[in-house]
Amino acid sequence: MFPPFQGGFQGVDHRDFIMEILEGIRIVDFTRYAAGPQITLTLAFMGAEVIRIESNAELDHFRRHESAVTYGSIRAGHDSFNTLNLNKLSVTLNLKKKKGVELAKKLIAKSDVVVDNFRPGVMERLGLGYDTLKKIKPDIIMLSASSHGGIGPEKAYSAYAVTFGPLGGVSHLTGYEDGDPAVTRSSADLRPGTAAAFAVLAALNYRETSGEGQFIDFSAREAISCLIGESIMDYTMNGRIRTRHGNRDDILAPNNCYRCKGDDRWISISIANDEEWKALVSVMGNPEWASGDKFADQFRRWHNQDEIDRHIAEWTLNHTDYELMHMLQEAGVAAIPAFDSREMFTDPHCIARKMLVPAESPVEGRLYAVAPPWKFSETPAQVTRAAPTLGQDNDYVLGKLLGLSQKEINKLAEDKVLY
């Protein structure tokens, strides 16, 4: 939840205020892959008009056939693109052409925010650096997202999700106690992307009260490190290096994922207090082992988790995951199966929450996408259109926004400025 905005908007409901700002906001999007598009996807969900700058001269990886190598199939790569680019527009400006850069500048002059996730220096070499853009639009907000930020000895290094996690410290903390650090993939893209979207919102709020734009130098690895502040402080203040401990929690106990009846079926169970522990014991049939003094309170349960987990696992093996979920939730215990993709489509709770919604693609027909994970009561964020086909909105952007004639647009296509 956002705090109430200060300055000239005191007393305005923050949910409506965010939507009012973004409904009138235009964002020029130079991002690609996942971390960058996640930034503009979040803002597009809030009502901003997001215009992707694309070109056959340098296609987004997810639009290429090579995405099959990473994701197992061409379709999987395309699905990733569709998921990350809902509600956006696409214009094909070839930035290798001087005229393409000029048109990008004209579009930026009519916009509010510019977002890129190139390595530092790329936008400057294109003639689209912040110093240039603020001369075109003095109150422009520009966010450049990179792995290491725009200054320092590692600024020129490229990186992806699989490196954000290790460099940010999360991978070292993720995994089983006796195993190696986990390989963090998509989540290490989406978390920095969401954090960067918040940074844009903060900049928009600041501009509303001050009239000033700004440049945001955003580091993905630093955004990941912000998620493990307690571990960093534990080392800084106490000299302790935290390591992996599987599904276990620093306070809650038991807190783990247990095998159930069936092929590779699992359920997560988490106990937060003595009342929930008593409820779990009751559902299990009040076994004699659970009545010992060493499980009498949260502190002692935490120190005897190995034994608790062994007993719970023996019990869960006799029941299906859904059976356990209903039994435990009805007793007030937090419990949920480990769903696979198909079950996400058919689970009654996911359906009731409209977690997956249809989006009609002009090429691929009906696709399903993950809806915004928040619900606004007055101004609900929603999926309004599928991801754009390449150049789908050329006529709107060049004709309506920039005022070019159809003859001029056709000439740009001939000259491969629109390409």
C-alpha cells in the first residue's frame, strides 16, 4: 500500500491519485527481455500509455527463434513476451538510422517517462541520453535500469536474472541447508522490475509537486540486495554470515513443505502461534508424540523442527494435498498445495480471484495472462489488450501522435526507418 501523498495533493485518496496520474502518462519504452518490460508492464496496468520502441534490426530476445534455446520452445519464448508486454503499444523505429532517432526524440517530447535497460552508455551513443532528452522535454523522467548501475568499475558488464540473484546475495540464502545456492531465474528479473516501477511512481509524484523531472540510475543487483536487509545487517553488526535453511523460517515452526499421497504431490504448512499448533495437532488426531514438553511453545518447537517435520511427513503421506488443504484451512491452519501450471487454471480460488484472464491476440487468438496481482476498489488495474505484434501501432504513433501523413509513413517504411 502506498502512503498518502504529500505536498499539493493532501487529502486525495492515494488509489485514485495514482490512477489519475497514470491515465494521463505516456511512457516511451526501450526495454527488452524481462526485467525491463516488467517495469513498464506494472505502469501499463495502472493506466499509463506505454509505447515500445522496437525494430527488426534488433529484436527483443523473446520475439526471436533463439528464445527456444532458453525456454525449450519458440512458443514458450513468445508466451514470455506476451505476458510481459500486456497493455502496451509497439512502433518499429530503427535506431540505427538517424531519422529513427529523430522520430524517437519527437515522441519523447510528447511523453512523460523514458525507460531503458541497456548497458550504461548505450542511450548516450544513440543520442538519447538524459542530458539530450531534458533539453527536448525539461521535465522528462528517465529511468535507466542495468545490473550494476551507471557508475563504478563494473558498470559496463552485462547481466541477466541468473546473475542478479547471486550478485544481489539472494541465491546464497536460497536452497536446502546441505545443498548448493539456488539458481534464481525469472523472479530475479521481476523483483527489480517492480522496484523500478515504484521508483518511476515516486518520480512522477515528485514532479507533480515540484515540476521537475529527474534521471534514475537503477541497479538490479542493488534492488535484489534490498530484499535481504536483515542478512546484511546481521553481518555488518554481528559478523554472522547467514546461509541456506530450505523452507524454514527464523521464527515460525513448523514451516515446511511435506510430501503427500500421489506422484510428486506436496503441501506447505506454516504454524505462527500456539493456537495454530493446537489446531494442527487436533487435525492430526492428537498423536501422543505432539504432547511432549519440547513442543509446548514456539521457541521449543523451533529448536525441535527435525523431529516435528519427520512426524508431520509421516502423517501427510496418508492424505492427498487437496484433502489436507481443506482439513487444515477449515481448522485455521495455513496450508496450500504446490500447484503445477494446469492446476492454476482449474483451482476454484484462482478462478474466483480472476488470477488468469483472457487477452485476444490479433495473430495467436485467445491467450491467457496473469492479471495484476493487486485489486483496486475504485480504479481496478486490468488487462486491456494482448501484447502487441511488431509495429502494430505504427499508424497511431506516427500518424496521430506525431502528425505524419500516410505518404510520409510509407516512405519511412521504404527507407527502413520503420523496420
